[in-house]
Amino acid sequence: MSYLLQDILTSIKYRSTIIRYYIFFPILYLFWKFPKAETIEETLEKLKEEKYSISRFGDGELDIMWGATEGFQKADRNLGYRLKEILNSNEPNILIGIADFYHKNSNNREKQNSYAKQFCIKNLPKIIRTFKRKEFANAYISRPITTYKNIDAKEVFEQIKKIWEKKDLYVVEGDKCRCGIGNDLFALCKSVKRIICPSENAYDKYQDILSKCKELIPKEAVVYLALGPTASILAYDLGKEGYKALDLGHLDIEYEYMKHGAIDGQRIKIPGKYVNEIANGCKVDDSIINEAYINSIICKIN
């Protein structure tokens, strides 16, 4: 099939999706209350309080719940079951964040709005079956650069940094994430220690990861999680145990986007770091590994 024909078919499919969105969604809104995410600012204010953890759900987590493989995490029935359980949970100290997909937001970047419309139309019956609760935190607290047009992203990052200011921070991350390395995201921490996990299919090692976290991390510390869909579950399980656990995957990469001057929500390759959302972003060199990073590692789970 020629590229021209592919482009034409893609355009027709997109326009059909948009037409269906504008016809059916206003009608559906009359009969079913769509889930709603609060603002980034509201979620951030809660996270600055000692008691709150956060577990986040984007399109990837929902796809896994519905049986799909998502990038660096293969489909897993138990993983999907746990995600569905957590999405509709109501623990008082654990925020459940969802993507700001289900209500029109004029502050979203056009690419974000376009993707949200296609996602909702494609998955509408599943969305209706899946969501039991209706009010959520904002999952995009870790993605201010690529999601929103008019937001003071620098201020968002500065406020997030205050969550771990003068505290011991334990980073549970994939082995190519290297969060906080090459930037000052964790500069205000009292200390930084790391538990390194597989970058792909981390849920295969979930019990080992959870066990090591409970063994090595004191409850007065802050736990920063960057581990794909596995982090959504880990934040919940640690939060129930009394930890302050923050599922903030992509925050470090978004911080790098800002530092590198990426504009209009552009996603770019970051030297030495795993960027799952761009071509060849999983090919990572060791250019930013330094002594501080190596010395911060207290455990590796292979």
C-alpha cells in the first residue's frame, strides 16, 4: 500500500473518530457521569501533606487492564486484575490519579486532546465498564510539559521538589531510568538511595521488589517510583503499609525536557536515559553514569 493511500485512510479514520466523538459524547454525558481528574495544583497540594501517596493510571495501565501488552510491560492477567482493583479503591491516604482524558480541557495541547478523543471513542464500552468511582487525582502531575499549554511547569517542578526537601529519598526505578542523574531534581533531598529493577516486565519480579522495599526503606522516608505499570501497584501496596510512595514515572524525563528547552510538548531523546515514547528511546548509553549514581544503589533486582 502506498504511503499516500495510507495517509488518506488514516485521515478518514481520524475524521470519522472526531465526528463520532462530537455526536455521541454530548448525548452520553446526559446519562453517564464520566470520571473527572482534579487539577494538577489540587493534587500537588495534597501530596505536600505527609499522609498522601499516589498511584497513577494513564492509557497504558488501562490497556493492560483490558488485556493488551504495553511497550515495556507484557500483558499479565494478575497485573490487570490488581490495576482494576486499585483504580476503584478508596484508601483515605492513597490518591488515585487518572489521565485528564474524559472532559474537554482547553488547556490541553492539541495533540493531547486529539489522542484523548480517539482513545475515548475506541474504548468507550470498556471505560463505562471499568470506572466505578468518578473523582480522581490528576495523573499528569508528572507530565506538565507534554500535556498542558498554559502552565508554569517550572513552578510545578519546584513545588514537587518540596515534597522530599530535607528528607531521605528512596528511588525505585528501572535500570535505565537514572532519575535525578544529570539534573537537580533531587538536589534538596537529605540523601538519595536506589533500588534498581528491570526496565522491562518489572511485574515479573513484583514480589521481590515489594519485599526489598519493605526490608530496606524506612517508613519516614519518601519513596519515588519510576517503574511503569508496576509502580501503580507498588505505590498502593506501600501506601497501605504506611509509606509515602509516589508513582511519578516520567517526571524526571519531563524535567529534562524543560531543561533541554523542548517546546510545544515536543518529546526528545535524553542522553543516558530510557525514553519509552520516542523512536529508539530504549537504546541508552552510559554517558551520565557517575560515582554518585553508583554509590546510591543499595540493591539490584535482576
